[in-house]
Amino acid sequence: MCQQQAAGLETIRQEYIAHGRTEISFMIVNSKEAPEQIGQLSSRTNFPVYQDTNAINIWNKLNGGKDDVLIYDRCGKLVYFIPFPSSLLRYHLTDWAIRTAYDTDACGCQRKYT
């Protein structure tokens, strides 16, 4: 399932680029329990895939877990936390949340419209 999610996120990213929304950044943090998957995940995306470790333990610090999706606005403010299984791309919640974060000035940042 992780491989499908990664490929699906890449598809979403490409759709945003095609519509001129190039300033949206994507990244994956691979579970520390599955370090062998990082190469497969990286091969399905054109955005960074990072490996969590016991030393970093990012998911614990973010109060999240495997297959959760966190969406930050352009000011670095967490605007959506989508836990698994709601984060599955077939539910379209992740895509909706990305679009909403992009289109909303939640942190008061200036948006450049073209």
C-alpha cells in the first residue's frame, strides 16, 4: 500500500504542476520499521523520501504514525492532520486538504495570484 500511496502522491503533485501550482512541496518520511522500502518509495516519486530512525523518531515527535498525512501551509503551520485510513488517496481527503491549504491564507501570508 505504501508504494501505491507514493505513486498517487506523485500523480497529485504532477497535476498541481500542470496547473501552475509549482510552489507546493511534497515529502515522505518512511517508517523506521521498514527501512528496506525507501528505495522503492524513492523510485515512485520525484520528491524527497526521508528515512525515519530511532534517533530521529519523527512520527513520535509529530504525534503521528505510518500512513498519516500532515499538511503544512506556506508559513510552516500545521493545517491538516489526516490519520490513516482517512489518508488513503481514494478518499480524496488528502487532495482536498492540499488544495484548501494552498488556496487559504491561514497564516496571513501574502499570496501571489497570476
